[in-house]
Amino acid sequence: MRDLAVTWPKITGAPGRVIEFPLPGAMGRYLRGELNLAADRRAGEQTFEAWLTIRLAKRGEYL
């Protein structure tokens, strides 16, 4: 999640900070265990950074 949060302002120029904090309970364990990812169902090789750059360029918001 941190990688996505850092990439967003880098590409979009949006202001903000990335603040890390422990997420307790079942949801925290779920995310720390990376159970929200579907690595066995990857459909492509495009990174979030590449996808975001292309998306914004198509909308005329970047590049």
C-alpha cells in the first residue's frame, strides 16, 4: 500500500503526505498478510505507475 500511496503524488503532482500507522484487528492482519492480493490471477505486467501515467495522459492531465 505504501508504494501506491507514494506513487500517486509523484505522478499526479497532488500534495500530501504518506503516514504509516499500524492497523489493528482482523483488517490489519488481512492486509499485512497480503490476502487482498490476487497474485495467482495476474492478467498483465503493467505497473501501477505506468497505468496511472497512461491514464492521466489520455485525460490530458499529465505530460
